[in-house]
Amino acid sequence: MLDLAVAVSDPSVVLHQYRLVETHAWWLGTFGAHQFLAEHRLRQWVPAHPELEWVLDRELTGARTWLTGSAEGATADGFDPRDVAPTDRFRARYGEFDSQRVEPASCAVRRRPPRGSWQSPTTGFFERLPRDPHALLAELRADNRGSWFTPFAAAVTALRTGLVPAELRAAFYRALTGLPGVTVAEHVYTIDGHECLALVHDVGRTRTELMIDPEHGQFAGERDTLRADSRCGLRAGAVISSTAVTVSVTDGP
């Protein structure tokens, strides 16, 4: 386990403010024999009190890069770009946008916050995780034994929320260096051109780069690259996911 020299800090958020997590992403989409990267932009406002209403803007810019097939062929086969992902402004308590629960104002029932998990991390889930890197690594390994959802993937899922507190982020970064196949790379750039330090997991089906902002130790993005040819026609070396993430503080959506 390496002793990474990464400075971590969090912006101060007062009671009326929100943490704004912005994600610029190129994510893989598939339609029959046609595979493409589509450009997404997400902005999520997280209130200082997580039980208040969270706000999420999801936008598809319309930009696409075709990896197999073509735009013309996909259109002829009935491809509808609106089916790639839901876009709009969404509001939900505790950030539960998937459930989209709507309760009348007159029936404002006080619900408990979601407990959270590695697959669906929450601020409450982060509070329960150990801050000791060795203990955190042991928990990552014990809870995530799958071939797809590995300890490294679980950590990335947590960190990409932009809500992992500084002390826990530092523990994550150090813990991950204790996994086989993880190395540290400097001068790695996000899709927005921001220079980062990266933890590189070069094992299994994909090579994953977890990018870290060197100034605040905040999660800054990720990139997934195929390590071998896929059964659906993508060649080794193809980038199938790339993101840039920034975290700031604002007074509201």
C-alpha cells in the first residue's frame, strides 16, 4: 500500500448552500449492431441538509462518435436518440431520482434517509465506512467479490458521486494502491484537459483510470479502455467511457 502524497480538502458549505457536482461524460450506447459514444452533461445540486430536495439536470448534447456501424445505418434501423437517456430537470429528496417519488405538500411525510450501499452510495453510507486505509481495503474486498463489480469499481462508484468527504477520499486513494494491478500515473488529462494524478487499474476486461484533482484531492473523472477485443465488435484499446467531474459550492440551482 503506497503512502500517496495527495492533499485533500472540502469546500465550506453553509446551511443555505448547495454542493454542485458537474459531470461531462462520453458514455457508451448500443443499438443493435451500432455502438457509439454519446456526450452527456449532468449538474446535480446537493443541499447542505441532504433531506431537502436535490436537483438534477441531465442533458444530451446530441454529439456522438460511432465506434461500430454508422449514424445513417442506425437511423435506418429505427434508432431514436431520445432513448439514450432521460433528459430534463429532476427533483427528489435524498437524491432518489430513480424512484421520482412525488408527495403532495399537504402530506409531507418525513421519511428516513436511504441507508445506501456500494452500488448506491449515500452520505449516510459514507459516514459508516472506516477511515483507516487498511480497514477500508478489507471492507472493499469483503463486500465486492464479483467479476464486474470489483473492489476498484466499488470505490469509483462511491467517488464519482462527488460527495465523499476529504478524510475518506484520502483513505480510498491509499487503500486502492493495495489492490493487485493498481499503479500511479502522473500527467493524466480528463476530457476537459485538466491535468490529474491517476490510479490505474489494469486488470480484467478494462483498464480504468481514476483521476484525482491534485489541488483538493477531489475525484476528477475516469476513463475506461478495453484491454481485449469485445464479443460485440469493439477492438482492444477502444475507450468506452470518459468523464470529467468538478465539485463547487453555490447558493442554489
